[in-house]
Amino acid sequence: MKWFTEDAIMNTYHMTHAIKDVKNTLVSLGNEEIKTDERTVIETGSSNTMLYMPCVDLKEGYSLIKIISIFPENPQAELPTSQAVSIISELKTGRHLAALSSSYLTRLRTGAITGIATDYLAREDAEVLGVIGTGAMAFEQLLGVLEVRNIKKILLYNRTAQKATQFAARLRERGVKADIEVLEDVDSVTKQSDIINCATKSETAVFNHQAVRDGTHINGLGSYLPSMREITIDTIATADLIVLDDIEGARHEAGEFIEAESRAVFDWKTAIALYELIAGSIKRERAESITIFKSVGASYYDLAVGIGAFKQMS
Amino acid sequence: MKWFTEDAIMNTYHMTHAIKDVKNTLVSLGNEEIKTDERTVIETGSSNTMLYMPCVDLKEGYSLIKIISIFPENPQAELPTSQAVSIISELKTGRHLAALSSSYLTRLRTGAITGIATDYLAREDAEVLGVIGTGAMAFEQLLGVLEVRNIKKILLYNRTAQKATQFAARLRERGVKADIEVLEDVDSVTKQSDIINCATKSETAVFNHQAVRDGTHINGLGSYLPSMREITIDTIATADLIVLDDIEGARHEAGEFIEAESRAVFDWKTAIALYELIAGSIKRERAESITIFKSVGASYYDLAVGIGAFKQMS
């Protein structure tokens, strides 16, 4: 069995690759060539959990399980909240081929999913990207958007402004050419943005609906527990098109959508799954439509990038 | 993350260690310090399956998941039917510490379980061991018995006698001192044995009940599907003490016990779990009692040897 470190993967496998591989996996998902089972969650005390997410790709001929520890108190000991590893096996022989450190891959796949959804949903001429929350997942989420739209201005907002400034420096280091501004007022971010990325752990909505312009596309990936909120309920009620990366997952996890449904301003039946969106017949119909993409993650996204990275490095 | 090969583990971690570690884990199981969840099974076509068996040891502070491919047609391509790998994570930090190739460990833990059960159930003076079926699991199953009883004679029976002869050579190579005989009549094995080991893939009982002597202890680990049979229903009906390595698992998998229950000669409620046996109050009461131990496997046994081997090699 081969072992691939974070560094080896980061040096080889990038957003462009991830977007291509996730798209291919979504096509396979639509063709029923992907088999998953419910993820297993074992609580290990002090609100720590171990998650096990297995998935099989009958077309590519591999299985992948991602093992992820989610330890909310870890930052106090200067350790990351979540740490992941994936194991790839070969369906032809049953051999276990590789273990991949998967923290970067997890962030990358989330960015790739966001990029794909943004490509289908945001206006073609979108050029101002607002970022609300500059924490762990925000960087790759932003790179996903940059991959699919010609972004000229990036507006950053974070509760602790200093972290937004560090984030801006990191973007410049990475060679991002767009203008970057850190704003201390979330409304001025919202009002100027064509695309808004949210990646927070908030329990209340992180922007005001009144400030959202017509034609805005919103990406949310922060509220991954029923108790969390990120997008306002009014925006959900107003949106012309709502796309979810995994409808079953969102029903259990996406806090603001669970609330919107209980308030009868949203219906899971009208939500579109990302694999349906890329199948092609559904699209943004009016320039002034508000569109939303919400990501909670699913095992087949981890499979897509894990196998993609493995094939590229082998 | 560290990677441990089959060879590294085989050179370091042996039956004595495995028996000690499995016993400790069984004590923890009794103390509710072990958390498991149902294993996940994904079928990948042509009767191939991927199995995922996660388990958490709160006392030792580790989690382990065993990933095992079971590909029944593999021997036709000169590949093993089952191939396993385990991933160990640390509950204090959430870090993923090691990947262990686990085919040997799977056989070893099965042998250790058999050894422990035999130690508690077989007569102290047992000295003739009959082995019915000399396939993949039989070698370590036998080593488990040798660890706990002073065996003077080993009688081997296999449908293809030539394989039994090869098995005898392998035992001698390993330095086993007991007399070893290959017999072509299963009844003469049964009639002479104090302990009988069965490890077959049979769909009908592999010995005749009439040939079983009073005082015999029987170990079964072959019939792991409801369609399989190894121990005769009459022997189950006659046994004074029946111990199962995992009662829930046996209810779903142990073919002859499922049949015995449906024929009302056996009741799951009277079966003893191995962790209860080693807690101490239950034991063989009469020299002439027939006792049975049936193993189907469970994730905490894999955890016991995986963590044991990891600690020893670290």
C-alpha cells in the first residue's frame, strides 16, 4: 500500500483537476454507477466524533473510505478541528492500494463543488466576490469561484477583522490578481457583491437579506448542524433556484433550510441536486434571480478527489 | 502516519500477545469501554463485497476500523479471498496514527479467540486435537489451541487429503512437536479427539454426531453465512455449554445455530458470550459434557490485536 502525504498531494493535485473529477463523478452518480452507504458516526467523548464515509465507484473500479476525526476543542491544543485520511481499494482484485492524508483534499473538494455550482448558477458577468467568514474552508471555496468566473474584486468580512487581513495576505501570496479589500461592515460587502461565499460556524444568519442585490448568487457551506444558520430565511424564501450538493445530507444537517422548511417557505421537493444541475436542463433564467448553492458534503465528493489525486500521483 | 506490512507484524506479534490483548479487550467490553457500530457492507458486483468494521476503545484511547474485501472468485486469479487493512486513530488528538496490513492479524485474532474459549471450555487433560478442514483459517485456529493445552496428537482431515498433508508439513516446519496424522475417514478423527476444530466452508455438517465422544470440546469458525453448516444440529442439542464470540453477530451469520433455533433445540438466550465466560462464574461442570465454541468475528477482536500489534511495534 502506498502512503501519500498532505504535501505530496498539495504539490500535484489542484482545483482544476478537482473540478473535472467531481464533475465526472456527478455524471456517474446520475448513471447510478456510484454506491454509498450511510456514514457511521461514533462519539468518543467531550463532543468528539469519529466519522466513517465509505463509497464505491463502479465505473472507475475503486472504493474509498474517508475516516475523519472531528474534535471541536482541538484548536485549544493547537491541533486542527478535523483530520482526515482516505483508503482506496481496487474493485478488480480487492487489493488496498493507498492511504491518502485527506485534510487538504476535503477542503479542495468543497471548493470544487462550490466552483461547479457557481459556474452553473452565477451570472456570466459576475465580477465582485464577497467572502463572509475567512476560516478554515473559505480559502479553497474562494479558489473554486475564481476558477469559473473572472473576478475583479474580492471583499472580505470576518468577525475578527485581523483574520480577514491575514486571509487577504494569503490570497496575494497565492498570486490572486483581483483587488482585495477588507471591510468592517457586512452590509457593504453584501450590497456590492455578485457572488457571496459564506463559510462560518454561525448560529444566526451572517448577512442581512435587505442588503442582497438582485442577481446575486450565494454559496453556503458553514451551517452543517441543525442548530446552525448562515443564509437568511428571507433569502431562501426569495431565491428562484436552490441547489444542494446532497439533498439527503442537507435534510439532516443544513440548519437554515430545515428551519425554512418548517416555516413553509421552502420545500425539499423543489430543491435541485448538484448532479441534476450539471445534467444540463436546469439553469438560471433571469439576470435578476437570486440563486443559492448549499453544500454539506457527501462521501462521493471525497471519492472523486481521492481517486483523482491517486491516479495522478500513481 | 506509519505503515506496517504483513511481514513486520508477523515477525513481532504472536499468538501469546494476541491472547493477552483479546482477553483485556473482552474485560473492557464487559465494562462498556468498547463502542462499536454496525459494520457497513457494500456489494461491488460478482458476489464481491467491501466490509467496513469500526470500533472505539475508550480505555486504551484508540479507534480502529478494519477494511476488508471479500472476493470469493479471487483464488481463480491466485489472489486471496479476503484482504484486510486497519487504520488506527488516537482519541486524545484525533490524529490518524497507523495503517496495518491485517490479513495475518485477522487469522491471528480468530486463533486467539479460539484459544481463549478452549482454555475455559476444554477438559484440562485434553491432549488429542482433531482438525476438520485445513484451509485458510485452520492454522492459527490450531495455534490458539496449542497455546492453552498440552496437545500430544493432532489428527488432520480434509476433503482433499493432499492439502492436509501440506498442512502437516507446515506444522512441522513451524516446530510443532505433537504427533501429526492425516486421516482419510472423518469419523476416526472425531472418535479419537478431545478437542475438534472446524474451519470449513461447508453447507452440511462436517462430522457425524454419533462419533463425538463424551467430554469433547468443539470449536467452529467456518459457517459464517446462514446457508452454511459445520457442527451437527444433534451436537448443538446435546451440548451442555454453548459459547459464542458475539451473540448478535452469530444470530445473523451462524448457519447451524440459526437452524437449531428454528428447530427449537437451541435458544439464543441460553448462549453465553465469550466476554461473559472470561468474567469467570460460568465453566465446564462435568468431565463428560460436550461444549461448543462458535466464532463469527466482531470488530472489537480486530481492534484488540490491531492496537496490540501497533503498541508493540511503536
